[in-house]
Amino acid sequence: TDSGLYTCTATNTMGNTSLHYSLHVQVPTQVLINNGESQVMAIANDSLSIRCHATGVPMPQLRWLKDGRPLDTGDGVVVSEDGGTLHIAHVGLSHGGVYICQGSSWAGESQAEVQVLVQVPPNIEPNVVDLAVLENSTVSLQCLATRVPALDITWYKGSEQLVSSPGRTLSRDGKRLEILSARLPDAGSYRCV
């Protein structure tokens, strides 16, 4: 590098004199999160680590923000001593958002961000429902499935995949199957997946 001590010396028959310069070359701060990823998928209840790599001279100080505000290191969020790694022991829905790593030094500031998307495994409650209905009555079967992001729901009677048809309708989100006039052939085992 060009950093160092520089000396200018003037000499003549009367003697010499010197002037010393100490040069410190500063390199602007650059920050990179997870090798430049813009999104990270996290699974609920798993752990997650986000790495922030900073370069510059002098070495920048790092700080984290979430959704534009200083990061709250409660709720299982830990930042390493050097600030370069953010770790979440048990990811929850509240951990989703935009994380920003800011690096700053005398040579300037830089930041990088990554969006954390939290996925929740599917869950259907209850697992089994026993239902008795009168012939010719309307039956509505609910599939109370939850997951983030939203999931596609498919209905089956036995091994046959069901679709909307005369006398049988499926709601747009797939969470409800309605049999308009139940008859004996409609009896059986229904499941939503």
C-alpha cells in the first residue's frame, strides 16, 4: 500500500532540513450479507445465521437493523462480538423482515440488506372428524390448514381427487368442500391434503 512515512529533504551548502509526512490511505467501507443474497428462507423453530462481511481501512464497525430500526437482541437473537454474525436460535414468525447490516468508519459508510422469509410447516386441526348427516341435506367439510406461505389444498374421497362438479363445490382457497344434497354414495372417507 501507499500508506507510510514520507520525507522531503532540502540540502544546500548551509545544511539540510527535512519535512516528514505520515500518510494513511483509507479504503471506503464495503458490506456484503450472505455472499450477496437478497432473500433467506427460514423454517419456523429451526436456527438461522446471517453473516455480514465488511471490508475497509480502517476496519468498519458493524451494527444491525431490522425493518429500519435498531435490532432488538431479545427474543433469541444474538449478535457476535465482532458484529459479523446474527444468530437466531429458534426462528418464529416475528423474525421475518428486512435485516440491514451497516458498516461505518472514518472512510465512510455502507450497508447491505437481506429479507428473511419465515416458513411454517403445514398443520391441519383436527386430524379426524366423524360426521353423520341426513340424506338430501347440505354438508360442509372444513379443512382448517395453516402454513406460511399459504398452501394449496387438495380434497380426496378415498383415493379419488375431488374437483367442483354439479352437487359438489370447493371454495376458492380449497378450505371448504360442500356437498349440496348428500346421498348414500357420498358416504365415505374424505381427506384434505
